[in-house]
Amino acid sequence: MKTYSDDEQRKKDEGEPSSYTPRSELPDEPEKETPPAYAVPEKCNVLEQMRISIVNPKQLIGLSFLKVSRFVRYAIFLSFLVVVMTSIVPMAATIAGFGGFNKLFKEKMPDFYVQDGVLTAKEKFSLTLGDYEIIMDTSEDEVSQDKFIGKFITIAIGKKRVQVVVSQNGFKEVALDYSVSSYFADGFTREDLVSAIPGFYVGLGIIVLVSMLWILGKYLLASLIYMLLSNVLVRQSGLDLTRGNVFRLCFYAQTIGILLVNLNQATGGFIPGLLISIVGIFITLRWILKTFVPYINPPTQQ
């Protein structure tokens, strides 16, 4: 073997040392983690969240890990969709049907006037706007509840009292009860009502917003109840879920039930309300169970 006393000469004869390293000597590459089966895209929009909630209960866990802001957007979207189905569309159709409030008040509403805190009208009047109804009956001091259709909100105007009644699942509760003079000054007539039409549209907008908040609060409360019922499943599954995760999961699990109940209501209630509510609860519990079962009884590997 030739020896060198000069490194420069050796480099000229042998060239630069090779940078090649045998594969066997390379460090092992870290293995990429496989995402869990329930994983969903981080930027899952509200429509995709709804699709998953309806057709793929096994991914509800993944939805519960999305940012809270995405869950909030979904909850608001779903409650707004319910209001559109049950209130906005029927209300718009009714208003268009009678040609707007101007035509309604001038041609369809009977003449009335207020004197000494007493409302007097030539005949009875009722109007249904989506999930709301207005009744004017001056044959008695206050309108009896047996005359209500049973809409979500009823404004009942009698000879001396004005009531706002909320109806839910067959139960009626008087939310407001004031004298006629609290709403209408002496001398108030139908012509004054016509001049107040812009305020009616503002009022309808406020009612829609209140209804949306009511619906949202109702289903968030239901999610809390389902979360408490799911505690056993969560413990048995061994999944690392916080209460917030389970709460959001339970809200997503209600999606089918919420849509069924409110679609039935929007189409005239062909199925009794109590029955469709029971069906909705059953589907929600079934979806929650299908979410956790794969982790409680994992399939044996062959």
C-alpha cells in the first residue's frame, strides 16, 4: 500500500473522501403517526360537520376536538336553520299571501279603537305567522287560552288585557300579562297601526333573534343532559375526553333529531309532536352509543 507524507499529494491521488454512508449505518427514520379513525379535517366547515353528524357517528369524537370557535359556528348555524324552517319561511309566505302588512291592516283587520283603557273592535281577528299567532277578541277582558292554536308564541289581545303566551310540548306559560293601556294609548285606532308598520318588521326581526337564542339554549341544555348520561360510556371507552369534548359530541349527536322534529313542525306536524320527539331522543342516544362502542369492545385481531 502506498504511503504519503504529504496530505495534499494523497488528496490528488485519491480524491476527496466519499460522503456516501451505507443505508445500514443511517439512523432509523421516525415513523409517521397514523391519525385515529375518528379524525376529521381541522378546517371542517359547518356543512361538512353536519354531513358527518348525520351519516358517520364514529367521527363525532373527531368533531369534538375541533376548535371551540368552529363548534360555536355550527351551533349558531343549526339553530338559524331551525328558525328558517319553522318561522322565517312560513312567516314570509304568510306576509306575501296577504299582500304585506299595509294591505292586512287596511283591508282584513276590523276597525278598532281604544278608549279609557278598553279596546273595542267590530269583530274578532286572528293571524298566524309561522310559529306565531295574534288573536284579538274584545268579547272578554282577556282571551281565554282554549282559543289559542298552540303556536310557539301567542299574542292575545282582549278588551282589557294583552298577554304573550309561550307554548312548548303542549304546555302553555304566560310570559307577559299587561293592561291594554300599557300598549295602546287612548284614541289608538287602525290608522295608527298602519303608520307603525316599519316597527312591525323590526319587531319580527327581534322575535326571530329571540327564537334563535331560545332554540340554541334548549339544545345546549339537552347536550348537558346527554353528557351526564354518557359518563359511563366515556369511562369504559378509555378515551381521553374532557367534559367539553363530550358536551360538544352530544350536541353533534342531536343533529338528526333536531332536523326531524323541526321539519315535522314546519310541514304541519303530520307526526304527533311527542312521538317525533321520542324518535329524536332515541336516534341521539343511538348515535352516542355508536360513537363509543368500538372503543368499549374493540374487535379482536386475527
